[in-house]
Amino acid sequence: MDFLNDPNALPWLIPAGPLLAFLIITLLTNKSKLAPASDHHEYGGHHPDYDGMMVPVVARYSRFISIVVGMSGVVAALIISWVTLYNASQLHHLGEDVLTSSIAWMDTGDTVFRMGVLVDPATVIMLVMVPIAVLMIFIYSIGYMAHDPRQARFFALISLFAGAMLTLVVADNVLLLFVGWEVMGVCSYLLIGFWFEKESAYKAAIKAFTTTRIADVVMLLGIAYLYSLTGTLNYRDIMYNPETLDMLATTTPIILGGWTVSAASIIGIFL
């Protein structure tokens, strides 16, 4: 697959920068030792939340690597997003014509699950917003986390979160969207409980994790139900097929406890 010369394949590289940054930061800044927070003179002082605690010491080079690598991954995603937007603008009718590419992921015998990327009008809007928002978060975090002894861990998590979010944005099917959504959920849990020594952060992380996992189980059941009805999870196979849309609109509702969920409500997810 020629990513650089094929406009349809280029969107695969959009989440690659932050995901690669996560791996590099995790592997290169993992060598640390424990020391009292008050000993962290290299941070220009100690972090008040860590007085008297034993926390990982992150060397100067690790902080530098985490900032440079994290920023590079996000900037790369932003540049590739802009190039993708330009390629999309060259299409005569974006929406009817789209940038799309997919690969076979799993063969079950009766069907083949494919993972792919899709750039349509909705994706274009998100590709304008998401990379810029993530870049602003990184820039702000450089100063906000300057004296935190676990700065490298923070930038690794933010990079993974950004990569998962961009995967969700360019996904061409509900299953890949769900994978990106789940990774974002794990990152949210780890970021909310980043200062896990504080009881409030610990409890908030547990609450967020429990809430999202329950909701994600329902979401996964909805995805399975959608597949049982349509035989596909690809956006375009569902949304651009009038027969499929009509079938979903008239399907008998599912009753879950006291909740009634009709297949027509599934269409609302896409709209």
C-alpha cells in the first residue's frame, strides 16, 4: 500500500504519529527510580501534591524526549490531516466521491471483517477540529505539567488518547470506531486518576471507568444487533443502501428490561 502517493491510503497515517509517539515515550522514558518529591530539584522545586511521597524521578532527557516526541506526533497528524483535506477538496462531489481504503482483518468463513479509513464530509469537519485541539492541549500541558515528576507518563497517555481519537475519526466502520472508543476510555480512566495518590482523583477515575464500561457493553450489544440485521458494519454499506435503511426503520424493537430500542434508533447514530 503506497501511503504517500495514494490519496485513499494516506488517511491511515493520520493516527500513526500520536500512536508511534506513545510507543517511543513509553520505551525510552521507562528507566526511572523512586525518590522523595522534595528531592526533585531538577524540576525547579517540588510539586506540592507529592510532599513526603515516593514518586518516580524522571530525568531531564526523559522530559525532553516526551515533549519533543509527543509534539512531533501531533504535528505530523495535523500536517497529514491538512494534506488529506486538500486531497478531499479535489474530489468533484465529496460525499458521493470519498477517500477510502480498507484491508481484510478477520475471515470468519461466512464473511470477512474489514478495517478501513473513510474521508467524507463529516470526517473533514473533524479533521479540522481534532488535530488542532490536541495540539493546543499539548502546548498548554508543557507549562502545566512542567514541575510534575511523571510528565513523560502524562504525554504518553495524551499521545495514545490522540491516536485513538483520530482512529475513531477516520474509521470506515462501527467496529473500528468501537476499538478507538475503548482505547479512549482507558486513557480517560488513567488521566482522570493520574494523581492517584489523591483520594478524590482515585474515586473519580473508578466512577468514570465504571460508568463508561457499562455504557460500552450496551454499545457493543447494539453493534452486534446492527450486524445481525445488516450483515455489515461499514458506514457506506448501511447509509447508502435504501433497502437497508428501510429495513432498519421497520424492524421490530428490542425490549431490554424496561427499555425499548427500535432499529430505527440505530440510524440516529449515523445521522
